[in-house]
Amino acid sequence: MADPFRSQGDVDENACIDNWMEFNQLAMCYIRSADALVTSALEDHNLLDVHTYAVCFLYRHGLELILKDMVWKSHYLLTGTKRFVLSDWQELGRHRLNDLWKQGRADTEKVLDDDMPVNAIADEQVTQLLIQFERHDPDSYSFRYPIGKKTGRTHADLMNVNLRVLRECVQQAFDRVETLLGCIDYCCEHQSD
């Protein structure tokens, strides 16, 4: 049997692993993967139900990663200490999207002060999407498994997901977080100026 985790004969089929990615770069990979599945499902409606769990998981995980990037970078700018280093690695296991957003948003607002590019309406739209994700998948478990840790079926009360609307909402939220992260990255680059 061929080893799929090694380069094989047809180089056009060998994907590259980037071991130097930042959280936001990996987040974008998850978002783009979900987008591709949504496009596929909207073109062939037979795939709507097939892709739904993967799409929801990929979007949720992409949002979680970019929020964690914002949290650690804004925290670093405020305190000079790096989060998620070896001694704090357990903190990476936190999956509460809205908590990450609140913490990252508050720290970012302190860093940016009057230059905060996300207004209250945009902030509320991000918050509402994250609350919706948490209602259906509070701990990044429910879209990965058919049963919950304690509750039996993971989505007994969830009947439908509109993949087009989900993609639009996630893209809007992701763009807003990415805007804040861009400002944070700029501050990190010019910290010594």
C-alpha cells in the first residue's frame, strides 16, 4: 500500500504542508475548504446533506482559529507576554467562540483605542453568528460526532442549515475579524517605532 503522507509519482496530486503557518492562515484554509464544499453542494443539490456537517465544522474551526490569533496577538501587545506558549498550551483547548471574541475584541479595542475599525453594528453581527454556532456546537464537538458527550444525539432540535446564508454570514464575520487582526498585525510590526 502506498504511503499517502509521502510524495508520490504524480506531483500534481502532492499537496504541500506549510509548517510555518500562523493561526489566521490556517483559519483561512478551513474557511476556503468550507466555501469549496458549499459551492459544490449548491451546484449539485444531492450533496447538500452530505457536506453539511463538514461545512459547519470547517467554518466553526476557521472562526475559532482566527479568534485565537486575535486573542494572543492583542494580549501580547497589551502585556508583552505570549499566550499559548508551552506553559499555557491548555488554553488552546478553549472552544467558546463568543468568549474568544469578547476577550479579543476588548483587548483589540484597548490596543487600537480610537482607531477601532469595527462599529457596534458589525460587532453585534459577529456576536450573533458566534452565539448561533455555540447554540448548536458549544464545544466544537457537535459537528464532529453524531452523539454528544452527555446528551445523546447532537442536533435533535436542528432541522436545516442554509449553506448559502451560512457562507455569507461566516464570510462577513471572518472579514471583520480579519480587519481587526490586520490592525493588530500592523501594531505588532511597528511596535518598536
